[in-house]
Amino acid sequence: MGWLHGTLYITILEARDLPMDENLGMDLAGKMQSGVPGGNTKLGNMFGSALRSVEKAAAKATRVAGKPDCYTVVELGDARVVRTSIFPKSNDPKWGESFVVAVAHDVQTVLVRVKDKDMFGSNTMGLCTFPVDTLLQGQAIQGWHTLTDENGRAIPKLNPMVNFTIQYQSVLQDPRYQPWTPFGGVEHVYFPARSGNRVTMYKDAHCDGVPDIPLANGSLYRPGNCYIDMYNSICAAKHFIYICGWSIYTEIKLVRDPNLPNSDTPYPTLGELLKSKAEEGVAVLLMVWDDRTNNLNLGGMVNTGGIMGTHDEDTFRYFKNTRVRCILFPREASHAQESVMKKNTADRIFTHHQKTIILDESPGEGSPHPPHARVVASYLGGLDLCNGRYDTGTHSIFRTLHTLHSDDLHQPCIPGADIKFGGPRQPWHDIHCRLEGPVAWDVLLNFEQRWRKQSGCPGELLNMTVQVPNLVFGGSGPPEGAPATMVMPPQDPEAWQVQLLRSIDSDSADGFPSQHAEASRLGLDSLKGKIIDYSIQKAYITAIRRAQHFIYIENQYFLGSSHVWSKDRHAGANHLVAVELALKIVQKINARERFMAYIVLPLFPEGVPESGACQEILHWQASTVGMMYSLIAGAIKAQGMHDAHPTDYLQFFAPGNREVLLPGEPPSERKAPTNSGAELAQLSRRFMVYVHSKMMIVDDEYIIIGSANINQRSLDGARDTEIAMGAFQNGHRITADSTPDGDVHGFRMSLWAEHTGIMSPNFAFPKDLDCVREMRQIGITNWNVFAAPEVAEMQGHLMVYPYDIDANGNVTALGAEMLPDTKKARVLGMKSIGLPCPLTT
């Protein structure tokens, strides 16, 4: 085995004399048996056998005069890293397609496979393999190569061949990732980095109780209040308000702070606010994900609520016959080159997960634009405009049930939990941001591309440069990136350089080119003819490879890089974020340099923790964590570092809360059912703080905030649609002599103050062992309080994730095998029977 860690430069030119595979349908039937939809089970074997005969007949019926629809894939072990477009009806296809692919794969061979697509799947027509040592020695694999069958035998009567070039560059030799190399943004992506922006970062929907953070320039970092800022922006919009969301619920209230002026006057609900703005003549457009499981409502007589409880049908009905234009957008795989099975999977499993608000507003304080001008501002991140998201840094479980959350109890993890039973509610931690400047126009363009693709009424979009008086857009050229839209001088040390990032494909966005060459020029990739933007994953990879001292991650999920797991490599979660992070740590260990990665996750996925989906996600997560610690432990041993431990370089945390019953605390209306989850939680007075953030901070210099989880669904590009931003401040860059202490540093410090309940001097030096040990000790102490039978208050919320890591990197449950207040919910999870891997990865 050999590690390919760097970049592959691949060009697939053409093939000739291709055969017709007589064993039609073998690939899809084989997948059924090998476990993609249901594991290596009797069910999978039964479906596989049935599909062989069905697909063979169907595939023959769809072919024209024996000519195959050909495409080529490049595989590294269990991971497919390249797929060309489909060249129709030819035995001599010509592609001429080039790819730049990040790789982090431990493999023996590189495999190039030519396939024939039909409506149910695809069939291998021939393949060729090469030892990975060829690439590791710096040699290119190029020219014409003979194709064989799966067993390496010649294909009778023909000499099929494929012409391609593969070249490898190691991450250690790539100048982009060398220490202190200037960085101007992620390369080869659709949106370039924009200069002259202002960024406001938010933790939770409402921020209170966190001290101001001193910064190097003498100023104080003070986190904003997200929902209040959103409310004020919506109120101030004069021309347009565009919102897209996974869930938008009309009954929530954005403003609930009792300390605000006029707080005794009821603030409107979100639905009321948007309707009133539309009545003022503001163009209000809403894109809401259409949860197809909520469409089984018998013609409107019965509302099932849907599996995800997104209120999409409720929201649509609320705005019907009003001036607010609300459209439900399903996540469809409409591309003609997709198989029937993949189209159905996308339609029922994947989602539109972006969360954005774009609107016009007056220039802010210090803006170079005149007061009468209008500018574009946008919000994006992890916070949905729906029930259960409003929370503060206290993350109360019971104490706000009769105040802030009296009409907003959200508890999907405990069936039957209700405010009349006394909760508990599920505390919610999230991260969001507000963007002003040229990058806000990129967020607007994303909305317009999606609206044009799926709404059926593109004319409802405003012509911004004509229909919005006094809008600053930069003249006759495209407004995206126009210098006139800057809100701060680029040379200002506090100005931000921001790059919009996405996971989206041509099924969901208009304006993508149809040809691979043009798509590649625009920083897009192709997949069997579908054009894909997976720049969020590219940004994570680039940022991790550039990291020098530490990485801090908060995310709702953390699973992937299944191609290097010890088991279950077929799971298909092949994104590189987890293995890149592990290899970064290995690289630093080999160089005898300190490095630390802190990762904050929820204790378990949202939902009933004993359920098959939750347990399988925990299983994939444990597989990911085990892979990372195994690589780190191996590097420590190879360097003979006998005093080091894998957790000196990587530590997982999970916030929770525990509330002692206070004198005078209002009693519940009714007693919770005996032995119910609600009763157990009320007796123990504890619950996890659900981490819904999607954020990474690197060296206090660079930050990614968005809607994308660290799993295959979010990072693939052809699954869930996502949006994010990657940003840094010009005057706060990492150098050999200094570490940044601008707004990114201030934001991280405010997060750690919330999580730990203290402001330690060690927190300013995250890579140092003093900081690592203090954070771990806080986490251990809080976990012991959380898991103990006696009810006691915690210091802050940060707990170690209940993994026990030994010196060899082996991962077991810390203490009890089951999660607290459960009987069958394993800390390490377990595989389900029958759930499709794309659902849980």
C-alpha cells in the first residue's frame, strides 16, 4: 500500500474498439449484494438476483444498434475519484476531459474503468490497472492502454484500448501548501475570493452573558445577535427580500429579548413580518425545500407532518393568496444521464439545505456609499428560520419553558415530550454570519440561479440594476465582484476577503455550462455529464493542508473518508476532510512540531438515539474517529515519542447541560408518562446541547461558516445542496513570527468562553499542551458531572465526547456502553439492517 496524498492531474482522451458486455446489469446487481443499499444481507442477495434478469432485458431494449453509452471512471481502492461525461452510441468515444483531483488514499493500484450506462445502472466494458508506485516515483501514466475483463484476461476477438494521462504531485512538494505561502482563496472554484467586505459572525440565535474579547488593535470583540439583526434587516428592506431554507416556519418570533425597548409590545411572527413587507410593495420570494414525505396528505385532508417536520406544507398554505411568493422546491435528480435508481434516491433522500437571506438595505456605518444608496446584504450559515432554533448561550433545558420557549418547545429525541409534561427542550447551538460587500452579490446570484432552475417563474426575480433605485452595483458590467460594491477599502486591515462556496449541481442551479471544458474553466466539475460545484469540500481540504498550528471544528456531523476505514469501506462516504485532518497531524508529528485539532459535536444525532438511523450515524462516526486515531498513534510510535498520546493532537468534545431544580421553578402541568424518555430526563435534569454548527477555524486566521455538515451528503456536490463562505481579514494573517488576533480569534475565544464558562489565558495558544490539557480537564470534569447519578450544575457546557482512546488509537466507550438516560443507544452506534448508506452518510 502507498499513500497518495496530494493532487492528481488526469486527462481522459478517448477509447477505441469497445465491446458490448454480455453480463448486463452485473454492476448494479453486484452493488445490491455487496451492501450499498442494504448490506451483505439475504435481502440484498434477493434483490441482486432479481435485478440481473430485469436489467439484462431492460438494458438490451434501451441500446441502439449495439452502440454503448460510454464513460470512464478512475478508482483508487474503494473510492471513485473521476467520472467523465457520457459519450453516446459509440464504440470509439472521444472525451478530451481533464480533472484536478485532491487525493488522500492508501492504495496499491490505480484502476481505470470504461463503463456502459443504461437506464438502470452501468456495466464494465473493460479496465486496466497500474501500481501506485509508478505515480509515487514521479512518473506519469500516459498513452494507450489495453482493457481487460474484471479478472485481467484479454477480451475475446477485440483489442479495446483507452488513452489517458495521470500525473501526481505530493502535498509536500506543492507550493500552495508550504508554510507561510501567501493565500488569496481556494483555487479552481466557481466564485473567486472577493475583497472589501464586512463580516459579522454569530453564535446562537441570541447572544448574552459572554465577556468582550480584547483584540490586538485595542478594540473589543463583541458577538452580534443574529435573529435581532435579521429582524432589523427585514424591517429596513425597501425593494426585495429573498429567503431560501431547509425549513421556514411562519409562527416563530425572531425577537424575544425581554431587555429590549418596547419588549412588552408583542413582536410579529416571521410570517406576519414577511406579509407586511410584501404589502408595502417589497418583493418577497421564498424557496423552501419540499419534503416529499410531507406530501402524503390525502389531498390536504390529512397532514402527515413529514419525517423531518419542516412545516413546508404549512408554510406554503400560510402564504397562499398573499403577496409573498412561496414555492416548495424538491431536491430532484432531473439529469437524463442518471439511472432510475439514483433519480429516485435523490428525490426521496437528499435535501435543499441552504439557509440564506438576501435583501437591500441602507449603507452601514463607515460605508463609502451615500446615505440614500441601497446595497445588498446577505445572511448564511447553520441557523434555520424555524422552531427550536432560538437559544442563548445558557442553553437552558427547563428554566425557559415558561418564558423564551413557552410556545417553542422542540424535542425530536424524546417521543411524546411536551411542555405540559415539563419538557425537556433540546438546547440548540448554532453559528451564522452576515455578509456585506461584493460577496453578498454572489449569495444573490446563487439564489437567482436556483430560482430560475426550479421555480417555473424566473420573471418574478427583480432586475436589480433596473428595478432597485440607487442600488450600488458598479456600472454596466456584472455586479459580482465590482469594486463599487465594496464596503471597506481592500487595504484596510479590518477588511475581509470572502469567498462563496457551495455544494450544488446542474439539477438545482441554472447557468452552468453543459460542456466539460467550459465547466472546468469556470471552476466546476463534471459527473457523467452533470455539472457539479463542490467547492465547500475543496475549501476544507485547502485550509487543512495550509494549517500550521491548530484547527477548531464545530459540526452537526463528523463522518467520512470511508475509503480508509478499517471496515465498511463500501459505505461511499469518500470525502477527504477527516483523513486530511489526520494526515495533517501525522505530518506535524513526523516534523516534531506541535499541532492540535479540537472537534465539537452533538452527543448523538437529532432523533431517537436508539433508532436505526441515529445508531448507524454514530457507527460511521466511530469508524471515522477510529481511523484518525489509528493513523495518529502509528505516527507517534514511528517517531518513538513515548510520552505522547493520540489525544495530545486530536480531541473530541460534546456540550451538554444539567440544571438543578430551583426553588419556585414552575411545576409541569401534568406528570410525564412513567418510564418515558421525558420522565428519565426530568429525573436526571440533563440533556445534550445540540450542536448544529457548520464551522471550521484554522490558526485563528481563516474561517468557514455555512450550512454544510462534515459528511458525504453535504460535501459531495450532487447530494444535499449547501452554501458556505470562507474568509480572512487582510491585516490578521499568520506569519512565522506571529499568530492572528483579529475577529476570527475573537470569535473563537467567545465560543470557548461560552462552552467552558471561563476565560483562560491558555485559550490564546490552542496548540500548546497547557491549553490542550486544560480543555480536556474541563471536559472530563463536566462529563463526570453530566453522567453522575446525582444532579449538579456544570461549569459551562463542554464535555469530552465519551470515547476512551488508548495509546494504540483504539476507540471504546468511556464508562458506560450506552448513552445516559437510554437503555439501548450505544455510544459507538451500530449498523442498521436495510437503511441505504446515502441516507446516513
